Amino acid sequence: MKKLLKIYLQKPELAGIVLLAVLIGLFQVRSQMIFLSAENIRGVLGVLPEVGLVAIGVTLLMICGEFDLSVGSVFALTPMSITLLMNAGVPFWPAFFIGLVVAACVGLANGLITLVFNIPSFITTLGMLFIVRSLTVVLSGGFPPNLPIERMPAELFVSFIGPEGLFRASFLWFIAIGAAAAFLLSATNLGNWMKATGGFLEASISSGVPARRVKLFSFVLCSVLAGFAGLIQVLRLGAALPSIGDGLELQAVAAAVIGGTALSGGIGNVLGAVVGALLIRVIDNGLVLTQVDANWFKFAVGSLTIFAVVANAWMRRTARHLKVQL
């Protein structure tokens, strides 16, 4: 028991990996061996980066002890900004960087409002969710603008690559960004500061950690990743819909929690976010293949999130109790 607790506390994402393996096996059998076919894997991995990138950003911010519920709205605003700029005659790459700056500004605003006025980031970003979504709809006039796909290097982001076109280019972006985020969190001073800020705020400040700047950086990074993920989805769909990303913020938080990220901050890792995002996509796809009513998807994700939080809390309480007995 003690050995299992030690392993779990050191690697909380392992529980998600075990559950992922169980679900894959279950869906493979229930779908008459279709789930692990090349065509279905292509479909699952093709959309994984869009929620996975948002989940990585949300996870890093949660490790800092903060939340961002506006990522779903930023997911829509960034590609909408890029599309409108290109329709105004701006080339793709300048429009792309301006779009990411727009996303960064939203994250910066979230961080400044939260830190300067000392209010919960949950409230700040909940308000920003509505503000940014409304702004996106107003800018678009409520209808998707013409997407100048012929002037956009879509092949760099969403074209099929690999053996038999198994992956989209977005999957390589996802792997590269995930690896960079994992390196930042585990092998840099900034990563240590993020964990310290989320887990031991007062102690970290006393030790000279620039906690406010660390949190601001995490807010900005979270928004930028959400905006980039939104662009990937727009290029895949071929339309800049003002409604995309609706509810994505909750899926991202669920993915982070399922992957072992603590709601109180200080605990979590990028692999856990990836596992959580993959679990959500596997559940979504598996329910369809096994001909289960798709309306059960949110039920399944919600139940899994609650179970993950309860399990994490119980395991940590048990671990503390064992330490006291020793």
C-alpha cells in the first residue's frame, strides 16, 4: 500500500494512463475491432492537438495556482482576428503574429486584473469568457467571414503526414510544444518557480521567487496556446466560426484534473495534461463507435473529473496519515 501511494504521489498521471489503456481495450472490443484501425486513429489524433494544446496551457496555469476559463473564447477570437486581418489585405504571417498578440493581451489582462485587484482568477476569467466571446461575435457580425484559405499555409498545420497519412501536421506541433512545456516545467528555474508559486506562495515569495511575474507569464502562455489551437481548428474545418471553442475551457480543466493536476496548485505535469486530453477524445470517439448516445459524453467526462478529484484527495490524505503514523 505504501509503495503504491509513493508511486501515485510521484506520478499521478499513471492512473490516467491505466484508465486510458482500459478504455481503449473496452472500445476496441465493443466496436468490433474498429477502434484501433488506422482510419479511426487518424481521426482521434487529428483533433487531439486542438484540446491538447489548451489543456497544456491550463495545466501550467493551474500548477501556478490559477485558473483560466476564457480559453474557449480566446480559441475563437484569435483565428477570427487573423481571418479579418487577412481579408483586410494583411499577409498571413503578420496576421498570424498579430493574432497571437491579441491572445497574449487577453492573458495579460486576466493576470493583471487578478493580481492587481487581488481577486480570484476564476471570477476574472469567467467575466473575460463572456467579454471575449461577445467581441468575437461582434467582429464577425455573427456569421463566419470568408476564410482566404488559398493565402494560408494550411499544409504547415493540418495536412496529413506520416505513414499512410496517419497524422496531421498539427500533431507534430502538439508534440513539439508539449516537449518544450515539459522541459520548461521540469528542467528550468521558471518551472520550479511555477510549482513553488502554486504550492507554497508565501514561502516562494520569501525565497525571492518573482511570483507575480511567473503568474503573469503563465496567464499569457495559456492564452497564446489557446489561440494557436483555435487557428489549427479553423484551418482543419476551413471556416472561422465565431462559436468554436464553446465549452472547451471546461474540457481543458477536466483534462488537467484527470491527468493529476491539483486544484490547489503546485502539483501536475504536461504528460498528465496530454493523457487527460487523450482520454476525453477517446471517450468521445469510443461512444460514437459503440453506438452509445453521444449525449452521454459530457456525463462521462464529468463523472471522470469528479472521480479524479475525489481519488486525488483521498490518496493524499491517506499518504499524510501514513506519514503521521510513521
